[in-house]
Amino acid sequence: MHAFFLLLAVVCLGISSADGVGRGLGLFLVLVMTVVTRETARLLVAAWMGLRLRAILLLPIGGLFAYGTPESQEKANQGVGQFAMALAGPVANIATAAALAAVFLGAAGDVKLLDQPWITSAYLLRSMVWMQACMGLLHLLPAYPLDCGRLLRGSFARKHGLAPTGRTATGLGQLLALAAMVGGMLLHSPWLIIAGFFIMIGAQVEDQGVFFQSVVDTVRMREVMLTDFAILSPSDTLADALSRCVHSLQEDFPVVRGPQLVGIVSRQRIVDALRNDGNGYVQSVMSRAFQVAQPEDTLGTTIRRITAGHGLSLIPVTESGRVVGIVSVQNLMSSMSLLAEQRRLERQESGE
């Protein structure tokens, strides 16, 4: 859940100051439940399609999905999957609004759903209906990252490429967001201002995510792996291994028997074993649960392996069964920074 929800809670309390803190918090919870409704529907559709999700970032206008695999990302952005994911949220919100309206009118016929203001802390039942309806209608606007805007971006991306289309879609979304904020000020509508603000924020957040994804999916392991690294043997004593740790900046070491990788051990594991059990052999404390990468694997694939590894901090890079490099969380940011500088210099030289 993005920290902007805290800002929105303050805004709801400010708008509802005349009605009391309780109703202000009630109005905030109405908005939260509206977002939860649409994202639950999208999660159900994602599960039905068999998509793997790594994380969901909730914003006041909806959620941004981070997919666990490139296949899931591609499936969600193409064909029927793209339309299903785009329609799930608006349909869920509008259907919920209709269901709530029917329940409220049936249970208490004096609920005046058409009176204005539609969304107010003074009438939370009416606000529940219109918050759901407005959220659903909002995502039918062609503004990225709203559902309809994301659908249009996906359609153009297949023809013109993701990067230029992403920049165009983000610019259009921010332009419409600015128009909504200006319109809100002219019409004295705080909700229109809030919607425009969060559309602009959402466009920037998702555009950064798309840019990061495009970068990590073009960088190969051979470009960022460490080629100057120390290895240990399973027959090394822990005392000898500790001596080697003293002269290395590595936190984790590949354990190799001949040309074959047989395990991974961390310097902290070595120190703990020496303190608790005395001297022994590396093979007794090394981890045999590890994953390997190939030099031509993308960085995005490796990051997903590290994330899925439950504490895995090092991935050896092997070629023909031989360890030719390592990638660790410790050195990854430094390597990426240096690679970016190297590419910048190469572009300058080619331009000259």
C-alpha cells in the first residue's frame, strides 16, 4: 500500500471536518474498500489466467501489478488477457455500485442516491455507491495508467514498440491528469483534483517500472557478473576458509569440487560454525540449495531468481559446467552503475 494513502486519509479528514473525525475516517475506508473491490476482481482474473504475480502496489486509483515471470507479463499485455485485465476492475466497481444501490433502496427506500454531493462524509451510504461507480467510470478514460489507457498503450505498443509508446501514453495521461486538476479547481470539486493528482503519480510510478523492466531485460549476465572472485573447496577446513575470507570482499563463496559447482557458503556461516562447533570442513556447512545462471541470461531473470530464492544472495554464472562469474546483491548496484557509465561513454564515442 503506497504511502499516499496516508495523505489521502488526511485529505478525507480535512474535507469532513464539519461532520467529525469518525465520518472522515469512514469516507476514507469507503475509498479503500473501493480500491480493494477492483483489485480483488483483477486478482481473480489473474489467477484464472494462471498469471504469476510478484507484488501489487496499491494506489488510491487502483493497483499496479508486478509480474513474476516475463511470460505472465506478456500474457497480461496481449490478446484476450489484456482485455480481461482491463475490464475486470471497472466491471467489478460498477456491478458493486449497482448491487449496493439495490440493497440500500430495498432496505431503506428513503436513501436519496441522486442528491448531490454524491460523495460526502455526511451520507456514507450514498458515498459507497457513487465511489464505486466513479472509480469504475474513471478507469474507462483513455488516460494511462487507468485501465482504458493501459489497453490503448498495449495496442499501440505492438505496432510502434514499448518505449516510444510508453512515453506517449505517460505524457497523455499526465496531460489529462492536469486537465482534471484544473477542472476540479474551476468546479470546486476536491475529488476531481484528487483523481487528477493520483493519475499523474500513477503514470510516473508505472512508467518508471516499465523503464526499469526494459533495462533489466536487455542487460546480460556477462555484462555485470564479477569475474575476479574467490572459490572454496568442500575439503577446505573452516579455519582455512576464514583466512581466505579475510583477504576477500565477498560475502558468499561458490564451493567447487574440480570443475563442478557443489554448493555455496557465506562468511557468516563459516564464522558461526567455528564459534559454535569448532573447526570442521566447508562441506558440512555449505548450502546445496542454489541456482545458477548462464552468461547470456538477462539480469531480469536473475533478479527474479534471487527474489524467489528466499534469502539467496549469490548466483554463480556457469558455462559448460564451469563457474565463470558470480552475481550478488552486494555488488549488483555497483556493477549496474558502472555499466550505465560505460554505455554512456560508448554512445559519446560512437556519436563523435
